[in-house]
Amino acid sequence: MERLCTLENEIKELRQKLKEKEDEMSKIRRELFGAQGDFRAWIPGQDQLETSFTDAGTVQCGTLPKWAIERYSRQILLKDIGVHGQMKICQAKVLIVGAGGLGCPSAMYLAAAGVGEIGIIDYDVVEITNIHRQVLHFEQDENVSKAESAASTLRSINSRIKVTPYNLQLDSKNAMDIASQYDVILDCTDNVPTRYMLSDLSCFIKKPLISGSALKMEGQLTIYGYRSESHKDDKGSSYQGPCYRCVFPTPPSPDVVGSCSAHGVAGPVPGVIGILQAMEALKIILDMSPDKLLVERMLIFDAEDMTTRTVRLRKRNPSCATCSDNPTVTQLVDYEAYCSAPANDKKKHEARLRTERRIEEKIKRMTGQSYFGFRTHKEGTQKKWIQDVQKSERRLGPSCNSDFCARSNRRYCKKLTDMDRMEIFQKFWKLEWVEKKNYVRSLIDLVPVKRRRICLKNVQCRKVDSKVYNLFFNSEKVEVCRVTFLNTLGIKEAMVRCWLAQKPMKKTVKNRFKSQNLIDYIDKLPIIDSKCPICLDSGSSVKYVDLNVKNQFHLYKIYVNDTLSKNLKPASRKTFSKVLSVKNLRIFKPKNERDVCDLVQEHNDSRNYNFNDDFYHNDLSLKILPQENRITASQVFELMGKGSPLVIDVRAGPEYQMCHVLNTDNRPIDGLRGSNLDQLVGQVEESRDPVIFICRRGNDSQIAAKLVLDRLPEVHRSKVKDMTGGLHAWAAQVDNNFPVY
């Protein structure tokens, strides 16, 4: 054990040293390379950064440096991003509020995508309960600031971006100064006051807010406060989406708001929503149209049945208190007071601990143990309850010393020994609290008084009955005095009075009408057996609904419409799913005639086909041209040094913009048809120099060359050449600085 503790301490010291060295290296890198450590320094229009030449002056890398092309090439290839879009991403600034289950995955993917600057705000420290969903933190980060831990991990993912951690509680005082430095805000919090604050903040600084939430097995995502000058609405004005107040004008009751700590959450659920938040942030940075964004729409993800649906939200409210043309809320306010709920989960945690302690002390009190009671403490005009008064445990009291009880023939006070009384005491305190109440009520008989006396002030006495106390002794109910009764059970007279005054509450029976209505509806659905002979032979009891429905959600919509038409209230979707599961009913829509089983894919007829890699992927080493029409990258470089051959790059436009060899002509292979192909063939016939086709790996260029060769006369065929291995071969044989992507 001592050796283990020593190793743990050594590892902590090494990690601390490693962190110091990494910080020192980042500092030196910024001093040595200056702007090269921050991609936002590469701004279009600076000629010295647009072009990168080889010694022969034959390579151009456009507006992106080599490392950016190699790193982000897979997303640059997308037509929605391209070189221009990647420049926008690398110059963008995103603020993430909350480094938890939503903030971690969104920050991770934004950093990987190359967002130039990421600010991450969180006041909390890493706890072991966070690790299962907050993937930027590790076991060794326990009790470390979440913002610092997340920033450290993000820097290890992408050292080219700037990450700014804010280890503080975002509130009305500091929110404006921090958020105004960023372009997009991500709401990754889990409390209502912060949501209202961030919504108002996004309206004041005119920055979009991407709001996500996750609880249990469900997640939600939408965009608030979206504004766009480049996109117009139906009236021709600048597009403006709703804010959080437009959709939820008044805050909900704190009692109906859940949290991960109280209700739990499945780790992948916030991961899915957080990644989608990152995707929406990238789309906003790329200035995509509002109809492609979650503006005026909310995406709802249900992991229980793996379904997603999008619901339409309210449009922007022209009289909204925050985002209207004449707002009534013009500055950030106290949102904890406005929502009657704490914005800091630590306050909730402390309140929950107080509640848990109160429950724990209550259990001790109800089982007769020593516990802490309450006392009142005045602070000004307010009264505060403090639970710190030590109460002793319940004990067996002394026996009765009354002479009247000793002479009485009816009372058993003197006949009960201390052993008998101890047995009754122990049996009583083993009962549940409700059973204790009923036990005491059953032992006390209320006898009406014969004559109600007149008090001193000529007022009739309030006493309406007398109490006759009994105990169970030898399975019989025997009468005892009040002192013996109270001391034997270890209770006080005030408690007895309270129990006798209260009547037991009647249990309310839950109305099962909606569930029964749903069961009757499902029982009337047309049901068929499985069409899979293998499942039937194995004794499978799965049944299928014989209706033309796409999925379970489609069937639920039909059920809701049918139920509402009968003026009945439908059951919830969760109950609907549970009833189908209990009845072992499934919904299966075959894709083709061979698709007969949804339980085991191998049961379908497609099991007879051999889907190997060759079935899906073409051979990357095409050899469709004769050897006389092939040429190496080194030979192309020599020809370019001697003359000016016609070099045709058949890659797509975004790839060509990323990087290309100088003095080449871009003719995307997708466009080589019809008149474009005829024009190229004529250009080859007129050329006196070789015509060389190039692409990334040497496959598309062969296809393009083959299209031209098939249309050329025999006399011109020798001009057409394909560069073997494409630009990958160029980077290996000619210029090592050429980006390989």
C-alpha cells in the first residue's frame, strides 16, 4: 500500500511537470512563430500567405497553408465548406457556457474542425460522477477546474487554435463583457435562470444562441436569437428568429424542472446533442440559410426508441420583452429572483444535502435513535430554522409508583415487570411510523365525560372525553395508567395527542382509464405472425401490426387522432411504447421481397450474397490505359521545366482551390461530357505539346484520359498522358511540401 501511494504521488508530480512543459512550449511557439500559432492570422488578401512555391516555382496552395489543407481536407472537400468556408471556420470565435455533458462534445468537435478561438465557461470542478458523459475530463482531473481541464484537452486535440478558459460563474455583471468578444454562443447549461440570461444576452449583443438540453433518455436542440443580414424573410426584411422569451414568456415552476444529478442521464444522450450543437455552430459560421438551421424548430431526440422528430416553434413575438422593436427588458437582471430558482448547481446541491440530512434525521427520529432537532434563529426580521439540537434516543421510562395503581384491581401497572415492559418497548419501535400511529390509536379508548365542569370565568371546560390507556400483555389488552403507558412505549403525551387528532389519509387510486383505453385500442389492431420461417421454427412469439405504417411514431399519431376524435384523452407516447413492448408487438415495413425479418439480418435472402470490400469499393489502382500513355511525376516536372505542356487537373473545384500545380487548367471530371468534352478533344488535337491529366491519386485522371482517347484520331493519341500516382506521387517525387490529403 505504501508503494502504491508513492507511485500515485510520483505520477501526480510528473503530470504537473508535463503540464508546465506544455505551457512553456506553447509560449515559446507563440514567441517564435508569432501568428503561425494562430490560424486567424491567415487573412485572405495577404499575398505572402496565399502562395507557397517550390524551388522551381510550380506549386500554389491558395489561401490555406499546407498544414491546414492536410488537417482539414476531409471537410474542405465538401461543397458546403470548401476553402472559403474553412477560412470562415478558422477565423470564427465560439463561446461555450458549461463544460459538462453538452459542452465537452461540442467543444471537442469545434476544436477538431479548426474554430479559431473557443472560450469555455464553468465555475465547477471535475467530480467522478461527471466522467461517464463529460468526455474532456479524465480520472486524474478530479477536483480540477472544469474550464481548465477542458481547455487543456482541447489544446492537445488542436494546438493551432486559441482556447480561453473562464473559471467563474457567469452572471449579469460579467456576461456582457465576455460574450461580446465572440461570434456564436452555445448554451450547454442545465438551469432555467442561465437560459433566460443567455437568451437576453444574445438579443442585446445580436449573436445567435444554440441551446441544447439532455435529461434521462431525451435531448432537445434549437437556436434562439438568430439574425441574418444576408438572408431575408417573406417580407424582404432581414431574417430574425425567436428568442427564448418568445417561446417561453414566463419561467416554469422550480418544482417541475429536472436535473441530471436528481433524475440521471444516459451518457451518450448529451453527447449526441452536444455534437449537433457543434454542427449547428459550424452551419451558422458558414452562413447557411435559416431553413437549413434549427431556427423556429426544435429537434427532439429520444434514445429509448431511437427516434428523432422536429417540432415547429412559435415565431418571433413582435411584442416580446427582449427582442421586439420596443423592448421592456433592456439590460441583464437578477435571473435567480426572476425564475425563483438558483442558477448555481452548487446551491441546489447544498439544498439537496440539507434535504437528505433532514430525511436522515427524520428516519432516526422515527426509529427511536438519537437525532438532531430544529431550533429557530432570528436574523433581523426573518426567522431561520437550524437543525443542530441534539435529541436523546428513546429509552424505557421508570415504572409507575402510584398507590392508586397498586390498590386498583383493574390496572396492571404493578403486574408488569421490567422485562415485560422492555419487550413491549422493543416491539413498538420496530414498527413502521404509520404502524406506530395505528398501534397507539388502538390502545387508547376515548370515554365521554359524564359532566363538563364550569371554569373560573364561567366558561364550560373544553374537555369532551377521557382517555383510558391499555397495553398488550400476554396477547390481551390490559388497562394501565397514563404514566405506565407513556414510559413503556417511550413517547410523550404531546405526540399521543397529535396522533389521536389526525385521521389516517385515504389512499387515492390511480385512474387507469387512459391505459385501459390504449390496451383496448391495441387489441383491436390487425396482427400477423412473422413471415420469417427461421424465426417461426425457433418458436419466436413476436407479432407484427398489419397496417401500412412507417414506424411506431406513425402508429402513435394515428392512435392520438383516433382517440381525440372520440373526445378521449390519449395515453403518452412512452406508455404507448411500453404497451407494445409488453404485448411483444413490432412494426416492420419490408424494403423489398427478400426483406422478411427485422430481428436477425442474416435471416433475409441477402445472406446468400457475399458483400466483400470489392463489392463496395473500386480498385484504387486503376490500370485502364496502356503504358505508352502513362508518365511519372518526375517526368512531368522535367517537361514543365523545358516547355509549357497542357496540364489538366480533373479534381473538383474545392480541391483545386485548396492546392494545385501552377499553370494547370482545372477541368472537373464530372463536367467532362457533351460540349465540354468536345472542346477538350479539340484542344488536344490543336496542341503541339503533350497533354497531361492529373488528379489526387491517379484514378480519375485515367478515366478522363480514356474519355479523350476514345474520341481522338490515332495520330493524336500519343499526346495524351496520365500522371501515375497523381498528386500524391508529385508530393513524394517532386515537392515534399505539397499537401497530401
